[in-house]
Amino acid sequence: MVSRSLRGGSDHSMNVLILGLNYAPEPVGIGPYTAGTAEFLAAAGHKVTVVCGKPYYPDWKVQESYRKPGVLYSVENGVQVRRVPIYVPSKPSGGRRLVHHASFALRAFPEMVRAARAEKPDVVMCIAPSLISMVAARAIARMFGAKVWVHVQDFEVEAAFATGLLKDRGIVATAARGFEQWCLKGGMVSTISPQMCAKLRELGVPDARIYQFRNWANIDNIKPLERPSVYRERWNITTPHVALYSGNLGNKQGIEIIPEVARLLSDRRDVTFVICGNGASRDRLIAAAEGLSNVQFQDLQPAEMMSDLLGLATVHLLPQIAGAADLVLPSKLANMLASGRAVLATASPGTGLAREVEGCGQVVAPEDAVAMARVLESLLDDEGARHAYGLAGRARAEDRWRRQSILGDFEVAMGLYR
């Protein structure tokens, strides 16, 4: 998609400075979307600089090739990338996460100053998480006369309360909520779903400053698989059905329900549960699945194999804890829909996740393993329903989650705002 007005010549190009903790080559989470945004803007003729952390997610360990000391500089697909050293806890508790985010904000600020002096920005964009970085983003914007744009991938303060990383009371809770509201004052604020836009309104952000900027599906690379997935042979899967979860194994997903469901369906010999991912909860999940012969754990797979991986699924599993409803919208959903397979999610009625899945699969109450097992059985036994859900999911991905349309519209919005 060629966006209107911004491609007319150098007078319309922007200097965009992006501050985001996570960036490619991190394979899942926020990193791929920040990288995709930066690279799209650069390809459209804008000057884009990214200040980010050294890649560590989802393993919570800096990747081997990035462990050199100091700031690492590179040009990647037209984007100037500056990776700063950060503290990465091997076991990310609430307190350690705060130190982790604070370390990024502190190390990123002087690098933001250098980047802004090299290319005076028109727009400073901050990706949340981490909201702590907004201190640096606002300071740089003020120093250099730039506009501020904050993009909320999830509401980290409320999510921290919902998952127990922070206690929802006392001075710390009050300070965290006050800081969140300060971060959202002034400038444009975007987020990834209609329900999360509504949450911004609840937090006092006026409609004129809210922009829906969805994460996208790789619908050109991920297509419904018409042959057996290569992973069947590679992972020695002989059952006709696969219930698949693929993505980060973190504490906001409620993934602990999957071993419970597998245990409830252990008498069925026609389904294998595949949990494909890495993250802080992996060891706990493996322990929960001890003794189950119908569960496999696999590492995250290369991006170029995503179509085969998602095509392995008979049914995609997408759990979410009740407390995280409308605080995050799992980005993995878009690619699940693009794969043309039915989705089984856990979400409360009326939430963003429930509405996105509606018509493309089934939704059960969060944290109800019995209900999830019952509905999964019905899906496994009803090929016609699965096929219809898969067709609807693919159509929805093409309609709502197309990369070029989403990024092209965002480029126009940013250009009109600057």
C-alpha cells in the first residue's frame, strides 16, 4: 500500500526516533512488531533510528552474539539500530522486572540524546512496555522540539497487578497508577485493539489522541497448509490431531491450563498436545505435565517455518487469565487465524479476545480446564465445524490483520500528526 501524501518527496519525509526495549531478532512478543514498524517507515523513505535493548526475550538471557560490552550499532533494513546493555534477570520477579525496565531507561537516555543530535527527530515514539522509558522519551522530545507518540502493546501496570507481580494496594500501587496516567498525558497514544482503546479512554485519554494500531498477521507467508506439516515427522507425531500452543511461555498467558486439559483427555489416543515456546514458565509447565505421554514441549521455531508450524494444529489453543482481559490482546492470534485452523481460547464474554475469536473458533471461561477439555473434544470430533472456523479465521486475518494496510495507515497518521 502506498500511503497518501507522505511519499511525495523529501519535504514529506520524517525523522522518527523509536524507543523500545524489545526489537528483532527477538522472535516473539513485541520485538517483531517494533522492528516491522521501523523497517516499513524506513522503506517508505523516512529516517528511522531505534534505541533498544540487546535481544533477550523470551529466554530472559541476552543472545550469545550480542553479549559484547557497550552499545552495539548497526543498520538493519534501512533502520539505524542502537542496542544498549541492560540488566536481564534470569528469574523475572516483580521487583527484578522493575530494575530491568529502569536499567533500560537509564542506559537508553544518553543514547537517545546522541541519536537526536545526529538526526533531529520530528516524532519520538515510545513502545510500552516499558512505560518507564517515557521519562526519557518526553525529555528528548522537549529538548529537540519533537512530538511524542506512545504505543501501548499492553497495560503493564494493570497486568502486573492481575498476574501478581505487584500488589494492588498501598503506596507502590498508587504511585504506579499515577505514573501510568502521567505517561499517557499529551501526545498521541496508540494501542492494538478496540477494547484497549476503550481502556485508554477510561484512563482519561481523549478520543482525538487515540489511534488503533493493530499488530498484524504475516498473511503472505502464513497460509492454510494443504499437506501434512513437516513437523509431524520431525517430532514423531502419529496421532491424527494436534492441539497446539506456540509462543512465549510467560505469566500473562494462563498456559498452566494446558497440562490440566491434557491430563483430563489422557484417555484419548488421537490427540497430541504440543507446547512450542520458551519463557519464564517453561520449567513449571514441564513439571505440571510430568507423566503425560500426550504432551510434547518444543522450542520456538524459525520464522520461515511458521506456516508449517501453525499448519500442524488441528486446533490452536489460546489461553488467557481472567485478570488480563483487555489489558493485552495476544499478538499470536493474528497468525493463528491466518493459518486457517480453528482457535480455542479462554476469555470472558465481551472481552476483546472473545470478540476477535467469535466465529473463528470457540471460547470458554478462563481457568476452567474442564470446560476447555469438553469443548476441545467437541472440536476434535467435528471436522465440519473446524473447517468452517478455519475458513472464517483466514478471511478475518485478511480483512483485519493485513500488514501493508495496517502499517500504511499508521504511516499516514504519524505524518499528519508530526
